[in-house]
Amino acid sequence: MEISTLFIGLRLALGLFELNSAFALNFCWDGVKQSAGCVVRADGFITDASSVKCELLGTARPPAFSVDGDYVIGGVFSIHYNTQTVKHNYTARPEPLQCTGRLVRGRILKISRVMVFAIEEINKSTKLLPGIRLGYQIHDSCASVTVAVHAAFQLSNGLDPVFYTGANCSKSMMAVVGESGSTPSISISHVIGPFNIPQVSHSATCACLSDKRQYPSFFRTIPSDQFQAVALAKLVKHFGWTWIGAVRSDSDYGNNGMASFLDAAQKEGICVEYSESFYRTHPRSRIQRVADVIRRFLHLLTVLVFPPSGDMGILLEELSREPSPPRQWIGSEGWITHPDMLRFTFCAGAIGFAIQKSVIPGLRDFLLDLSPTKVAASPVLTEFWEDAFNCRLEQSTKVELIPCGSATDKKVCNGSEDIRKLQSPYTDTSQVRSDNMVYKAIYLISSRNLQFMKGNILFFCTIFVLFSQMLTQLKKVNFSQNGYHVSFDANGDPVATYELVNWQKSESGSIVLVTVGYYDASLPLGQELHINRNLTWAEGSTQVPVSVCTDSCPQGTHKVLQEGKSICCYDCVPCPVGEISNATDSSDCFPCPKEFWPNANKDTCFPKLVEFLSFDEVLGIILAAFSVGGACLAIITASVFFRHRTSPIVRANNSELSFLLLFSLTLCFLCSLTFIGAPSEWSCMLRHTAFGITFVLCISCVLCKTIVVLMAFKATLPGSNVMKWFGPPQQRMTVVSFTFIQVLICTIWLVVSPPFPMKNLTTYKERIILECALGSAVGFWAVLGYIGLLAVFCFVLAVLARKLPDNFNEAKFITFSMLIFCAVWITFIPAYVSSPGKFTVAVEIFAILASSFGLILCIFAPKCFIILFKPEKNTKKHVMNKTLLPRPGYRCTWY
């Protein structure tokens, strides 16, 4: 702010301070004598004064329109658009700021005239305020905060130069209507708010004005931008636009409105690539930079703009200088319905929310009731008339005009000018929107406040108390005018209702506003937005434009942000193994439950495949066949031995241990069947214990046979009586003892921590392995260790007997069988540990079958071959031939 402006502000503030006591009491109402004014003494008490003099300390600005009345309502509007730039020399008092730029703005002039129309309509009414005449003072702020603040001080002090007599202060304002913009409205509120003077704005939408702590006396008939921001976010979301650009005015209206929109957009999942700001007074380079940003994003075609109409016009002018791909414009109410904007045809297809269109009966006739004689009394109307008809009026009265350019080169108006034929925003009543907000503001002020004041004026001497009571009455307002309801919430805001408008090209090629829907914030959540007509988009397309940085990520993928870009630009990455996403544009994948696995598309979890070694699969069938075949082979071998039990070769091989060994081998073959099929609690306990006990029984028999061979040859020594100590009873006891130890180990295992069925979820992620958990690993390895210990002992004894006579020596076959047995089970350990899933069971079955086949083939196959195919060798003579005769010192013994 310039120093001269600060000087004016300080002088005005000083004048207000010196008059504050008089300000509180400077109203002289009907029924109170003029000479008996109220004065606040130094001690705070109220006293009467015969005369209260007001000294004008500043230069008052004449109002654009003013009429005296019992009660006066102030108005501040931006009838002109700018003020002239003044260079100060700081040696003389600065002159008042003058309006410059464009001539009278017909649209704002119409709004100020609507205020006059409403007041005159109320004065003519015999029902609303009978016996009371309203006056008005309407000031032109020239779209300048400085001038608006000056007008606010002037209205607060009652310094109307038209009615000021220099003796008594004239009437202060009962309320102020205005301003059009949020920034000047905020400034006015800071001036009149401390005195509780009601302010009702028709067009200031900044959400910040809803803060009653800062703006306690502020009301408005237009919804707050907080509602509009939410409505715009829902509109963008409705059309699936997730990637947009944003431009705002660098003012309270634009900054606060955009902040509210960005917050609402974030909740709706909308991404704003850029958010640029500018102001109409910024240098052109700043405007160009904003335009370049819009042009630079060739694929970002949807732009939301949140400025007032004056700023928007400057931006569109800049964009029109260098054409770019058509954009889909989304507009705020500040510019979307402004008639001056419709000339930018490259914005065809724009959509946005607007104040509801309405009809004010009698307004058009009032606006057109102008003639050279009537306009000559008003400098503003004179300027408007001369500009509209390009002529100059002969001044019949000496009124100082606000200089806005010279008119001396224009012809003199001859009276043939017809305002009804004039095409101007002033005469256009087809789009009555903000006008109706002013109309409602006047009726709002008049509906309760003045009736209340009429009944209570005699009880008030302090005007502060009176204004406080007026604010209380304003908050209770609830009425309808011309079919439009008026009421306030706790923040002084009306219910938010908007029209959705669309810029469509007419047959003539011009842009027309078409209402295509509405937004009502009072409706239930999700039902606020309604679209009831087809829309036309950029370049006349009827297809909804696409505005996304990246296409939606399908189910089964998730979004990964692209480095250095906005959150709307991302890559669609497939979900990791074991995770799914069942929604589009999922920001993350989530894992399936433990017993479930994603399908191929990774958008659904289904139960994992349950896997175990089954009798129905090839591997299970093969192993079961070998198991049954091995058992059958053992039974057949036992049958052959039983049939030839009296033959020399069977008798020479200890038939009792042979039959017990064949029985144990049959059990070994059959126990492998318990490992096939779905594990159960009983099968898990049975398979390991049966395997351990039957194998110990088998190895015990082999061990006894080995001992018997050694003992038999020891018994051939002269004088040896060793076979007496290891006869059949001792052999049976040895087998039972060795087997009992294994039974004891298995019993302890089953009692302490038995095997149990479990679902293995770790080996394979995509399927479940049903298997038997060991329960106690110590028990399992104790069973295997005991079997291994017996096998090693048997192998050592068989090796010791390897040099006995060949044909009679069974130890060689036992040695070879034990070698196979030990090799199988030594190989089993790493294979068992490393095999996954059901193959662990298959490895164990293979080890059982391999070792069992090794025993039966190595020990019994040669004997069965002689019995069945070489019967000539199954004789005592053959067995006792000379090659079998003992060497000197030995003797033969049958066992």
C-alpha cells in the first residue's frame, strides 16, 4: 500500500477515534429531540448535550446514489473497475483516488440499481414497513480496497456530504450491503465489525468470512466457497477426471476457494498437477507464465479456474494470443456466467456452478425507466448514458463528475436515444443471479431489523447495544421472497444451492449459457449433484473428455508412483506373489489368508490345493504296488521254505529264524502302506512306530542268524560247547529283547510327544502339504538310530564271518544285505531332509522298500533258486561234499 494511502487511512482512523463517542450516540431518532443528543462522558456515563458538533477531518467521497430516509442502508459496489495511479511528491495532501479504466460496468451498475429498486419497492409497500421510509447511500469502490475502506469509514461516521450540514452528524448506516469481492468485503468488515454494524454481502464467497470470531457482523445471501469447492470436487469426480490443472486469482477469493477445493479434491482422490495464481494488476510476464503452464501440459486438458471475472478476462485474453489444444474449462461462480466471458469462443464446452437464476417482477421496467433528464442528476448514470450512446449530455446541473475520460469530442445527445433497444449487461435481465442476491439482502435487512428498531428505539441511547440487537435479529431471519428461501446457519451462510451451467454454441456460433443440472447441499450425501440435460464439451463433442494421467490400474495390480511426477501419474505393477487386489486403482495389494492363494489374475483368493501322497496318483500307485508285491514275495518265499522245510538247505539255514525274518519282512513291506493317503492322528502314530518296530524285529532276526553262523563254526572246534549257550531259546530271547527296546522307545515317544497330522504351509506357497509332524524329533531319530545301531552291529559280525567255507557260509549274503541296508538308510537321511512336500514321504517309503527288498533278495533268493531250479543241490550229499568238509580240527554241526 502506498504511503499516501496509509496517510489517508491514518487520518480517517484519527477522525473516527475523535468521533467515536459521538458515533455511538449520533442518531437522533423520532421521538427524541434534536437538541437533546446523547454524549458519553469521560467517566463512561451517558449525558445529554444541547448540541453535538461533528468536525469533518477527511475529504468525503460523494456517493454514486443517495436518498435520505428514516433509516439509511449503505451500499458499496465496484461500479468502476480501477483507480488511477497517482505519483505523490509528499509536499502536499494527496488528492482522493479517482476511478479509471473501463467506463461504468453495466453489470455492477445494474446491481446497484437493484438495491435502489428494492428499497423503493419496500417504501411503496403498505405491509412491510408502514410509516417508515428507507434511505440509501451507494458508494463506488472502483474495485479498490483503499476506496472500499474509505467508504466504510465514511458510512460508519455518517459523513454523507449530501446531507452533512456541518452542525450535527447525519444518520449512521443501519447496515451495509456489499462488497462484490471477498477482499474488499473483508476490509469493510474489519472497519464496521467492531461496531457491530451488520454487513450483508451479495457476492463475497470466501470461506474465511464464515469465521464469526473475526467477522461477527458479516452475513451473505450467496453460499460460501466451502460449499462450492465441495461441489466442484464432486463434479470433477462425477466425470472421472482424476488429473487436472488449477488456476486461481491471487486474492482472498481465489486463494481460499482453491485451498478449499484442493482439500475436497484430495478426499475425492483427484490429483492437481499444478496450481498457479495471478492477479489482474500483476505484470504481463506473470500472466504469460501462467498461460505457458497451461499450454505446456498438452495431455492435461481439464483446467479448473477460480478467479473473479475481471481476472479471468485477462487470462483468457493472454491465452487467445497463442492458440493451444482446446481445454475443458471448469469454472467457479465468479466468472462462469459473466456475459463478458462468453466472447471467448475457444472456451466452448466449459462447465461450472452458478448462482440460481431468478426473476424479479418489475425490475426490467425500473432499469429501463431512464431518460436524459433523469440520468443528468447522477454522475454515474450520466457517464453510463454517454458511453452507451456515444454522445454527451448538456449538464443542466453543476455536479462534479468522477473523471473517467474526456467526452468533449462526442456529439450532444438529442433525446432520440432509446435505452430499450440497447444491448448491454445493464439492460439484460435474462440472467438475474447476483442481482437477486442484492434484492434478497435488502429484504433481509428490512424484514426484522427495522421493525425491531421501530419498537425499541426509545429504549436505546447507546447505538452499540442497538446494533448488537440487530445482529441477533438477523441470525433469526427465515423468510421467502419471490419463491426463494432465505435463512442463515451458525456461520451466517445461507443454504448452498447452485445451478450447473454449460457453455454451448448456438446455431449462430455464439456462446449461450445452458442450465444442465443443479447441486443442493441440503440433500442426503451422494445425492447432491443432479444432471438432467446433455452436455456439450470442448470442440462441440458429446463424448465426455478423458482427463487422467494414467489409465486405471485393473484388478490384480497396484499403483506405484512415477518418480518426479504427481500422485496421479503411476505405473500399474502386478501384485507380489501371494497377494491380490480386488479393486481398480488399488494403492496396495493385500495377502490372501494362510490357506488361500491368488488366482492367475491375482484378483481373488481361492483355497489352496491340498497335497499328500495319495493312492490315486501314479507315484502312490507304484509305491503301493511294490509294497504289496514285496509282501507277496515274502509270503511266497515263506511258502516255499515251509513246503521244503525238511530239505537240507532249509534246515541248514535255521528255519525258525528264517520264518520269523520272512514274517517281519512282510510287515516291513506292508507298513509302507500306512505312509500313503491323507494323514490322520492314528495313521501318523502307526506309520512311524510300525516302521520302527518291524524293522528292529527284522534286523534282530538277521543279527541272530549272523551270530548263529559264527557260533556254529565256533562249536566245531574240539571241546567247544558254545552252541549250548546260544540255542533256540536264547535266540528267541535275543530277538524279543532287541524288539522290546524299540517298543519302549516308541512308547515313550507316543506318550511324550506323538506324531500328529499337520498342514505344511511353508514348503510351497501355492499349496498345502498334509503331512505327519514328528512331534518329537528326538523320538524319531532315536528310532532310526536304534535301527542303524543294530544294522551296523550285524554288518560287523557278518564281515567277521566272511572267510568261512563258501557254500555253507550265509554270512556273505548277510554282509551284502546289510551293506545295501546301511547304504540305503545313510542315503535316506539327506534325501529325507531335503525332499519337499509329499516327496519326503515317498523317500521314506522308498528306503523301507529298498532295504526290505535288499534283505529278502540277498538272504533268501539264492536258497529259493536252489530249491526251485537246482533241486540236485538241495541234498545232504551236496551240502556235505568234500568242499564242505571241515578243515583239520573242525567238525560239522546241524542247526
